[in-house]
Amino acid sequence: MKTIHASLAAVALAAAVTPTLAVTTIKATVNGMYCEACAHNIEKRISKMSATQSVFVDLDHKVVAVQAKDGQTLDDKKITAEITNAGYKVVKLETLSQPLADIKASLKTKK
């Protein structure tokens, strides 16, 4: 019984001490997106970037959110350039420490 308690205590301590990796997401407000083709074009371009894990485009709120792969850093200038070169205008850019799923959820509640 003592061994089980010691093992559980060790696991709990390890979980408490192990740092969690911060998620990096860039959220851009983009003007000029009006249709699914616009959204798909941006998503396709940004998905090709090496540090990109996932991309979410919300036409209603004119938002493009890009989450980095674990241990990777997103380059906001390159993301802005990709969006601009696709024919759209980035009017606001934020770097957030939250997963893409949280950003999606918050946008859905704003509808």
C-alpha cells in the first residue's frame, strides 16, 4: 500500500512540475474576404508554411487564425505577406497563447 501511495505521489508531483508548452496562434483581421473561395485560398497558402499546424478562416468575422506546430514559431510578417499577396488586406494582427479551438469557439459565440 505504501508503494502505491508513493507511486501516485510521484506521478502527481511530475505532472505538477512538468511545464506545459504554450500554444502560439496568430489571429489576423482581414478585409476583402467575401466567399468560400477567398477563405480556401488563404487557408491553402498559409497551410503550406512550415511552422503552420492548422488554419481557421471565419468569413463572418473576417478572421484568419493560424496555430503553430509544437516547438515552432510563426512569422507574422510572412503570414501578413501571404495574405496580402493573395489579394487581401490585414488590418489587425495579434499573437495569442491559446489554441485554435478556443478562438473558433469564441467566434461562434459572437454570431
